[in-house]
Amino acid sequence: MCGLAGMLLPAAQTPAEVLQAQALAMGQALHHRGPDDGGTWVDAAAGIALAHRRLSILDLSPLGHQPMASADGRYVMAYNGEVYNFAALRAELEPLGHAFRGHSDTEVLLAAILQWGVEDTLQRANGMFAIALWDRQEQCLWLARDRVGKKPLYYGWAGDALVFGSELKALWQHPDFDNDIDRDALTLLLRLDYIPAPHSIHQRCYKLMPGRVLRLDAAAVAAGASAHRPEQAQRPYWDARARMQAALAAPFQGRIEEAEEQLDGLLRDAVALRMVADVPVGVFLSGGTDSSLVAALMQAQSGQPVHSFSIGFSGSHHDEAPLAREVATHLGCDHTELYVSGADALAVVPQLPAMFDEPFADASQVPTALVARLARQGVTVALSGDGGDELFFGYTRYVRALRNWQMLGRVPAPLRRWMGARAHQQGEASRTGGLAALLAETGARGIGDVYRNRISRWRDPAAAVIGASEAGSFYDLADPLHGAGTPADAMMLADFVSYLPDDLLCKVDRTSMAVSLEARAPLLDWRVAEFAWSLPLGFKRSESTSKVLLKRVLGRYVPQSMVHRPKRGFGAPVSDWLKGDLKPWADELLQPARLEREGVLSAAAVQPLWQQFLGGQRKWHTHLWNVLMFQAWQDHWRQVRAGVQRG
């Protein structure tokens, strides 16, 4: 696990020593992602510079140093992540004449690109990665991101230079990166708690979407951001919707017992691949279905006790530590748990803007940061259970959305049209439930609209951002699957494409990388995803339970009493915080005079919610948390940019 950064200029007009210094500063901003080694590579005549920070996981020797050149010198690469099937790829490449100096996956990836080309290699690679690759022969830059979006990659324009990196903090180090806030993208933060790709918080700056590649040369950079719509310039080598549609068109035909056997084998292999490392490996264990299954499969394939880690919350009804301890004891894991107080959790809040460096408002970021910090004390790699809910119908909100969609189907069309015409008048009131919430969904064109309402925070975020129009997202589609599959499949796809990479995986990446810990998610192996999409819905949900097939596999390793437990969220008591210890902090950030001076958020939209919340309206804490996360981020961003040495 590492961090990468760099730049490509439209013309060779910058001296090598200046490019070197800028690349070094961009790389140094990512030191936390790779504290073990760092390097830069510059070709001033081509106007290209690459920087890399290394967290050594495979081949701890200097032979894994990056940026790394291919054996023939054609390609130079800075790479963040792991290709788990690198040994199998190496075994294919050696008979074709490729020789290897070390045993890093980076060297294998470069040889594969030399042999098969960029996009064919990405099709063959099973892993999590972000790649910046310079082709010296074609004089072009390739940016690529893994299928699911486990590893981040930003790119944008700083003056007339293209800049890119694993986190925005690297881009901020370029002296010409003065890109202001993208107010349209900010509306997505208010609605979703995060900003989905391809958008970012900055103008002229984007996220590379999962499963996409971007090819740029000096002419494309010279054309600038205005010449490309980011989602069109990015080319898919793997498309989740297309792969899900294909899986649904060729569904699994066997019995559930056969599906259970096949899933067990797939997951065993996915877990085994992710246990390969030259450093200690452990697992985040909450006691829920997904993490318990990952821990069980690790322990079943390990000759020694697996290191497991969990966080407990003193005096909280969300405390899962006893469940995790029970599972760990049964499996024989070497278990570590830490009970934290409210003060411990609150101490993380001031660190969040620097940790995420894009406003991010999923409050479970706090306990996730705590468990990552705990795990780093014992291991360098930790496996997680991310992905089970999106692939196997794990969220209760899916059930509620299906219920509402079925109810709407029984309402006469004229009455629905009449009610829908009045739905827009509800504004934020629909968040509080009752008739207003019902009206908000009556104009739904399809399950996508109902689900969008279910997952939204602010219902009219553009009203809260001065001068904004709401940016689009995958959740705007009435039918995310374009007629294929069931409404349940459509909701799971929407979450897989947006919520999973841009909320859950972003949260785990930033909190783990902040402490130089690599997190791996075996349930998100692309083979597991495509198999899950081929399964009938009855293998995922029944009248009494969700994640049916996952629980059947888990039942092979632990007693049934540990399998069938109510789902608990990995959350944080934000409402209590805002009425308690965080109230002075929130008061300061939400002052009407301050909001008016900054000119981004509408005091008229925000302040009434703060006052109503303090007066007892419990529902507004989620609205307020994403506003507060933006306000805190804005302070941090301005401070960082003020300290950058300008040319």
C-alpha cells in the first residue's frame, strides 16, 4: 500500500530541478501512506514528473522501490495497491521470456503491461490499485483504478498543468492549484454525506471512477479541463452495471447447497490471496456476519492464531465487542479489543479534515479510525468484511424501499400525480417522517427514486448552497439496471457503484492509511461480486433474514447462535455529541455571521435546523453533521494552501 502523485505539463517549459522539487513536495504530503520509502522520477523534456511513497508489504528490499521502470525502459510507473494474483501472472510471463530481479507485484505488473498492454493487463489483474503509468514511446500518461474503487485517484488542473495523486493533499502542494469549491458537487455531500466520483470538492478536479482508465498526452493537457467531461474521458475496462446485467442474463441454475459450496470456495481463495504479505496480517472483527466470515476463513487457512481487532464503546448500546470476542474465542484468534470512551472518540473529530482532505460526513469514520489505530499496533495489513451488504441484500433500508415501492403501485395514477406535484413543497420536512415523507416518494418514476429518498440527508441541498445547482449522481436513475433484474438488484447495484467506493471504501482507505495500515476486502474480489450478481434473490433474503447464503457459509465455521444475530450499525452518537461536548465547536462553525462572510452555505437554510435541533428535533443531526464536516474541512484547506510556497 502506497501513495502516488505527479504532474504532466502541456509543454516542456519547466526545468528539471523545479519539477523535481514540486514532485517531491507532492509525494511528501502522502508520507503517511508510505513511510518506508519514497522516490521521484522526472523527464523535463516530456514535462512529466512522478512521485511515490511506499508502505512495504511485498518484497521489503530496495528492489520494490518506485517509481519503477519496465525492463526495457519504455514504461515508468507509480502504483498504489496490491495485485493479489501476481504470482499466477508471473508464472504466465516467465515462459514468455520475462525475467524478474525481485518478487514485488509492481515488477510483475510492469512486465504484464509490456507483454499484453495496459487494458488487457487490467482485465487480468485481481487486486486493488491506482496506477500512474508513463509511456515513453507514445509520450502519454495512463491513469487507472481498480474495478471496485478500493484505492483512490484524483486528477485535475493546476493552472495549465495536469496534477494527480492518491489524495487531494498532494494536489494542493502544487503552487498553481487554486481551484475553488465546486458548489454543485457540494450539494452531493449534503445529500449523500460524501461526494461521488467523478466529482470532487474542487472545480477542475475529478476522481477517476472505479474500473476506468484515462489516457492523456501533452495535447490533451493543453486542451484543459474544459475539453473533457470527466465521466466521458474516462474509459471503462470493467463496468459494474454491464457485468451485473450479464450475470442476471445467465443466472445460477443450481440448488442453494451448490451455491453455498461454490461461494465457500470462492471466498476461501479470495481470503487466501489477501493473506499473502511479507508483514503481519490481521482482521477487523465486529462480530457481524461479514467480518466473522472473513476471520473464520483466515483462521481455517492459517497455521497460527490470526490477529483480530475490535473496538468497544463504554456505555453504548452499539457495543459489538462482546460478540467479536465470542467469535474470536471460538475460532482461536489472537484477539485484541479496546474499550474507548466518548472522550476518546471526540478526540478524533479535529483530525478528520486532515485525514480525509475532502469533506466527508459518514460519522462511522470515527470508530473506524479508532479500530485502524488499534490494529496498526500489531499488524501492517488488516482484512475487512466490506461488501457483504451490497452484494447479499444486507441493509434494512432495502426492505423499507421495496415496501414503499409496492405500496405506491397500489395508489391510483391520478392521485399519485396530484401528490407528486406537491412533493417538492415538502423540502427538508420529509426527513422528519409522517405525511411529508410519504409525499416525497409519491412522484417516483421507479425504484431508483424511492431509494434515493431513503438514503438522502438533505432533500433539497441546492437550497442550502449559495449559487448551486445540484450535481447528478447514479442515484438519479429511475431504474439503475435499465430494465434488468429486480428492484432489489437495482438498489444493490446503486450502492455498489456509489455508496461502496465513495463512502465505505473511502472511509476505510483514509482511516487506515492515516496510520500506515493496509486494508484488504476479500468479499469485494470481482469474482465474488459477479457470482453474487448471478444468484436468485431468494438466496440472499428470506422472510426472516438477510444475507442468507453468506450466513449458510458462516454456519460451516461457527455455531448457529453466532450466525443469526440482529444487524448493528458501526456508528457514532452524533446527536449526543452535538448537544454535549461538541456544541461549542458546532456553534462557532454555524454562526450566521460566519456563514454569510464565507458566502458558501446559506445561513437562512442552516441556522433554523441548528436551533430546532437544540430545541429537541432529533432528526436534524445528520443534516448538521455534513454541514459541520464541510465547515471544518474549509478551514483546514485554507490553512494548508496558505502554507504552500507559491512560484
